[in-house]
Amino acid sequence: MDLPNLSIASLGGTVSMQARVFGEGVVPTVSGATLLASVPELRTLARVTVETLQLLPSASLSFEHLLSVLRWANTQIELGAVAVVLTQGTDTLEESAAFFDLLWDHDEPLVLTGAMRSAAQTGADGPGNLLDACQVGLAESSWRRGVQVVMNGQIHSAQAVRKTDSMALQAFSSPVVGPAGLLLEGDVHYFHPPRQRHVLPLPQRSTHKVALLQASLSADSLLLENVLALGYDGLMIAGFGAGHVSETWAGKIDAIARKIPVIVATRCDCGPTARSTYGFKGGEMDLAKRGASMAGFVCPRKSRILLWLLLGCQRQDDLARYLRLLQY
Ligand code: ASP
């Protein structure tokens, strides 16, 4: 039988981790090829190419790493792969997924997965997640959906998914909208048809910086005051509640927003920023008047990625439009 070509790359993370020395904790050591060997069924579903592109804890992945992974993934599609699957650490999976989704210019699926239990642990979830991710990649119903995250039998769209539990097997969820689909008895089920996608041009530079500051009770404003002096090109604020900051912070926003784009998202785990509810100093209406863009449903981390990518291709003037396009 003529099997489809499927390309898999591993970047590291718990899915690739094992203890080198007993008692010293797990570190990324397991290659993509070894991971693949733990899922023998895959050989009956596809002709698989596997590469180890990185062996890093996902906290140490950078946008430069992701851009080089993207170049590799684009080449795989050009060479005839019907899908690309990436394994990486779960700590930053939601950010990589959003990053790739904004740049993935193919109908073919790009699927990300990882594991909550390391490779040598009893009940390791990596092999099952990898098989699920490949099945999602190989399903025709995954086409024209951009990037999907597959974990623990669920499919999540890249822009909605968040890591919402630090240790549980069920670590990922998509607040407000729920998962995009499920794997049931090896079949891939999506709950809705694909949404229209909005792909950005590749960044022409990667040295620019977007700061992310989280509002917290009685916080000083030293970092905020120095954002421009420190050379940041954009500022992302994870605000209180529906997108709010203190009066002190609010007073600093105008001057910053005159120079660089400022986005305010909610630091809450679920829900959007408001637009026309609160009129106090530091509330969303006030911040919008001071020049900040409100992120709506887009979480602080994904808003920062959007801004970084827009700055990278000189499209920062399109920020409000892209934030609108990413709402539910
Ligand atoms: N705990 C993480 C994981 O699940 C470690 C990492 O993100 O690299 O993979």
C-alpha cells in the first residue's frame, strides 16, 4: 500500500526526558528516533521521517529556534509530507503553537504534542500523544486548520489552547471555547468546520523585543517607567480582571503608547478584556484612550507573540485588525 509521507521532529521537553543519574531529575536526552520506536503502529500508517532538531527544556526555546523549525517544516511539506508533527515541552507549547499558527502558510496540518510524564516513567503519555498527533496530522479533516495541539486525547486550536495545570495529565484546555475536537477509537472528530486563517509574512528581523509585565497588587512602576529607556519595541501588559491597571500605571501608559505599541490583556485564566464597561482611571476605557490596544480573548502570552511577529514584518499598524481577527 502507498503510505503517506509524515515528518516528525522533536525539540525536547518532558516527552524526551529521562534521568541520566538516579535522583538527579530528568533532562532531555531521548532522540526523535527513539521516541518513534516507542510507537511501532505508526509504521503501518505512514512513511515517517524523523529528526531531532533540539533537545531543550521548552523554557529555553527561543523565537529564533522556532523560525528555524518552521523552515524545516516548510521544507518537509515541499518534499511531499502530508503533515508535520512536532514534539516539545509542554511549558511553552501554547506559545509555540500560536507562533507557528500565525506563520503556517499551508493547507497541510502542523500538529504539536508533548507529554506530562517523562519517557521512562510508568504510564508515560508521550507515545500515546505522539500516535494521536500523527493521526490528527494524517486526517483529511485536519486540512486548512493551521496548527493543532494534541494532548491527552483532545485536539486544541493553536490560538485557544493554554496549559492550565502544571502537573496533571489533563494539562491543556481551551478556555471559553473548549477543545476543537477529540480522538475517539483512533478516529479524529472536529466539532466545527475550519475557521478562516490569517497568516503573517515571515519576520525580516528577530532582534526586536516585546516586554511582558503583569499587573499585581500594590506593584511599583519602576520596570514600566524604564520600558522605553531599555529599548523595548513593544509592551504587553497582563492586566487585572477585564484589562485594568492601577492609577499609577495608567499615568505612564500615554507616553509609552506614543512611542511603541502597547497591548493590555487580562491576567485571568479565562474571559476577555472589556471595551465599554469601566470608566475609572486604569480601566479599559481609560487605557484605550491613552493609546493601548485591548487584547479581548487573546491571552497575554499569545498577544505578545502576535505583536512580536507584527513588528518583525513591519505590520504593527495592523495590530488592532489582527487582534479583532483572533477573537472568537
Ligand atoms: N514540564 C515540561 C514538559 O512538560 C518541561 C518542558 O516544557 O520542557 O515538557
